[in-house]
Amino acid sequence: MAYRIGIDARKLTDFGIGTYIQNLLPALARIDDRNRYLIFARPEHEEFLSELPDNFRFVAERAKGYTARELLALPWQAVRGRLDLFHATHYVLPYFIPCKTVVSIHDIIHMLYPEFLPNRFAHIYAGTMMRHSLSSGDRIIASSRSTKCDLLETFRADANKIEVVHLGIAQRFRRRVEAKAADEVLERLGITRPYALFVGNPKPHKNLTNVVRAFARARQIQDFDADLVCVGDNGQKAFRIRQQAQGLGIGDRVKLVGRVSNEDLPAIYQKAVLFVYPTLYEGFGLPVVEAMASGIPVITSNTSALKEVAEGYADLVNPLDVEEMAQALARGMTQPEHREALVRRGLRRAEDFRWQDTAKKTLAIYWSVLGASTENEEALA
């Protein structure tokens, strides 16, 4: 039996969730030609979705996230599309969805860091919607065991409804970029080697201020000649990072290159000496696995999902301990043997995270919620 499955893809171009949607949809398409999928996305996303097969249909939906309009528009889309199942790809599950539901909750960042939200009402809205999703969703997908534990501890959710499905990484990070092409990317972006790399927006939980402090201290511990290259939004918060670097005497060593294209990112990873990502909280930590698959050593945090993903395969540090971070940076920048050991372990760990596995587990959850898991075991083999 074939089903009609709706997927909320309105956040297709967002950080984090956008990466999830961009990779989950093609991976589902490769393994499921039976069910019919209705992909609810913004009108400007139609071109990206046009590459999906015929059983995936684009449906324009202009309702913005975290608004009253989405709570009305998506139930109407479910009725009009005669859905058997609706998959909310982030924590907002509208009320009165007239079919089975699956909700992906990647983290509880809006509960832990309400300052990311525009006002107090947005914080209340986030908490209300997470509680509703956890109570009303037929199944919850958590990106890590850490996120599942956060949901259980913060909301006293039903553990039996929550399934952990790790994310994957795009194949472009596993493929080696030709040296000439990689050099052209670096030259165009004004990046000079050698450099340590950070990838992420300069939001408070990304901990970039401590990374800059640690980098300055690491250069005092070991006098190495390298830059700190930071990829991410280049707005007002980035300006404050530049001011901080100037105050620490490393203004010429901290390079904020802004956002880069998906096509350029593998080259930037692969040409780095090491990757540093000691953030305060992550629901999964996709950049850590991207760096591992790119063949560069990783320094990351001993907290949240980062420990789950990277323990035993990277140097783990206390993200609040600048001296510990600096010692790890100094060692990573100056000890080739240590870097090579981390590279070998990281490449091994990256093999555990593939989008085809994420898609298979997600599709199995769809079948289970629809009461059709036994019937379709062969399709998932």
C-alpha cells in the first residue's frame, strides 16, 4: 500500500535544519519510489526540489516559521493533500493536523538560550510548541541521545515515543578536492595557509569569543605561524569578534570570511591544519563530522551531543576552560604525529554517519507510525 506523506521543508535554506532537509529528501527519494510525498516549501525553493523524482511533489507554502499563520496553513495543507502522515522537520507541530505525525526535534537551544529569540513571547511559544509536539506527535525523532535526554529531563516526555536518528554528512566532504581547485577557493576568499578552522555563526553558544582567547593563548604557549579562519555570518557579532582579536594582539591573525557556499566548504576544511569547535551546546554537531570526513583533526567540547559524537575520535575540552582549549590548540598546531592519529580516528568515525542510514531509519519510523512496518521490511533492507 502507498501512502501520502507531507514534509515541512520551509526551512530548506536555514542553518542546521536546512542541511537536514536538503539531505534527507534526496536520500528518501533514493530508497522510496512507492509512497507519494508532498513537500511544503517556500516558492523560491522550487528549483532545488525540482531535482526530486515524480513521487515527490513541490507544494508552495509561504507561512513563516514561529507565526500564527503556520498553525493554520499547515493543517489546511494536510487536509487538501489528503495526507496519511505529516513530518514536522523542526519542533513546531501545528494543532489539529488530521493525520499521523512525526516530529524532528534537533535540540532545545531555544529553551537554554532564549536570548536568540526576538522577545519573551517567542520563548513562551517555543516551550509551548515543544510540549505540544512531545505530547501530540505520534513519534519524535531526536538527532542524538543527548537531545533525547534533554527532552526527557526538561519536559518529562514519554521515552517510548522518542527515537534517536543520527544525521549524516554529504558525500562532497568525503571526496578529495583537487589541489589546484582548493587553492583557487582559498585565494578567492583571501585565506592563506596554514590555518586553524572554525565553522559556525558567532552566536553566544558557539563560544567563538573563548576560541579567540584560546588561540591567542596557544600562540603564547607555542610560537606557531598560522591564522584562525572563521566561517559564518559576518554581521554585528562578527564585528565584536574582530574588536576582541585586536585587543588580544591577534587582529591580523583572525580571519572572518563570512558565509561560504556548500561547494567551497570542503576545500576550506581539507586545507586546514585542524578544526576547532568547542561550542557550549549542540543537538548533534554536524561540522565535527564534516571535518572528520574531510581528513582533518578535531578539537571539540566534552559536553552535549559533541561528546556522544566525538569521544575517542577527537580532542575533547571543557568549552569554558580557555587554558585547556589553548593547550589542545598548541599541541594540535605543532605536533604532526598527534594530528595524524586524530585524522585516522576521525575518518573511521565519520563512516558511522551517512544520510542513507538517516533516511532508512526515518522511513522505518514512517512505516511504524502508519502501522505498516512488517509489510515493508524488504524495502528497507
